[in-house]
Amino acid sequence: MDNNKVKLVSENNILVCKKRTNDIEKNNHSDIYKKLNNITIIINSDKYTLKVPRIICWDAENKILTMDYCKGKNLQHILCSTDMDYRNKGVAITNAILQILLENRVGWSDFAPRNIIIDCNEISLIDFENYTIEAISNQKAFLQNRVYSEYASFLLEEERLFNLDEIFDENMFFQKTGKRTIAVANKLGLKTNPVSSTDDIKIQKLFIQAETPYKDNSGAIIFPRLDLDLFTGSGPIPNINKYIEETLKRKMLYDLRSNMLQQNTDKIDMNNNEV
């Protein structure tokens, strides 16, 4: 939570959330509230209610949005848990929310585990600054623009509803080329004015592969995204050279793990054929 933008305050002995934002988020919030609030979701036989915080008031002059406070733990915390049963529930919830968005054609571009709050059997969605209903007219466009990156950062490859190559094929629907994409293209000696669509897709896949979680030798799940976030912060990347260096290092490790997995699969197939 950005304490410069969001504050929790007590009004009439009730805890509320105040956020400094803009008219776009206020309108987005109202729209998504109508579309998704109080939807019932069944996940592995458990019933959950999807919630969107109620807007209490909108101070148009000062651009302050006051809304209900959502208590609970954010989904990112659950997905990073070492309790596998607890984490598996988080994985199921993550996939269920993504399916709900696609089925209801809601292009919530701020989809990210940290923006989903779980409290018993209530699932609350927060943060709608980048919400665009137009994005969902094309499923790949919706997923390519940040959503799949956030989704894939905390799910193992075998846990995802869609694999990377399914979403990032030769068809590109990026709304704009990001600063870190341009920085990596420059580092790799690629054309940057503009970055070609082919290179853009390759770089997006590079980011996702570098951030893909994996199990170490002990079976613990490692989340490279958490380390890489140390170099990004908010806004412009503070240490772009270090960020690129660490991203490329993790991409190389991803390739090594993938090659080892393929070799092991080939050995198993060979042994089965011999039998």
C-alpha cells in the first residue's frame, strides 16, 4: 500500500480507506462494482462471495475516494506461503478470479495477487486505476497488457490456466511499449525507436520467464519476482542497469532449468520405449 496515496482512517468509529486518485479510477470503480460485486464463486466445493469496496463518498475537488475498508490477507501473501494446502487454495482462487473476469468480459488491468484480499469466504478486489473494459474484447490483448505477467509471477507453470506461448504468439496487442522494455532492448542491442513487435514479444516473454516461480532441491518454491522488485520500486526503475543484469541472470537460470527438465523427460521416454 502506497501510504502517500492511501490511508486508513476512523470515521464514526468505523475504519474506512481514503485514496488520493482521479476521476478515471472513481468511474472505473463504480463500473466494476456494478459488474462484479456480490458474485458467488464455488472453488473446490467452497462458496466465496466476490466483493468490490463500496464507495462512501467522492471528493471531486480534492480527488479523494472514500470507500469501505477490506480486511484480510492479500492473495500474494497466500501464494508465497510455505503451507502448501493454504497456498493451493490461493492458486485455486487466483485461477477462479481470472476466469470470472474473462467470463464477464471485465478488463480489470490492475489484476494482481496483491490487489485481491481474502477474508474467510469473502474475496475483495481493490485498485482500479488502469481498468479498461475495452481490453476484454480480445482475451489475448487483456492478458498481454500486464495481467499475465502479474498472474504468472506467483504461479508455477503447471498451475496456470494458459501457458506463455499461448498468450505471447506472433499477435501483439500491447497498449504501449514500456520503459523497461526499451531499456532491455537497448541493452541487447536491438532497435528501440520503435521496438519491433517481434522483439517486444520476445522481451515480454523474457520478463515472465525471469520471474517464473520454481521449486528448489528441497521442494521450496522460489519467487524471483520478489528479488527483482527490489530494483524496480515504484515509478521509474531506480537502478535500471542492475535490474537488467538481474533479470537476464534469472532468464538464463530459467533456460537451464527448462533444459534439465527436458533432458529428464527425454530419458524417461527413452526408458519407457526400451521397456
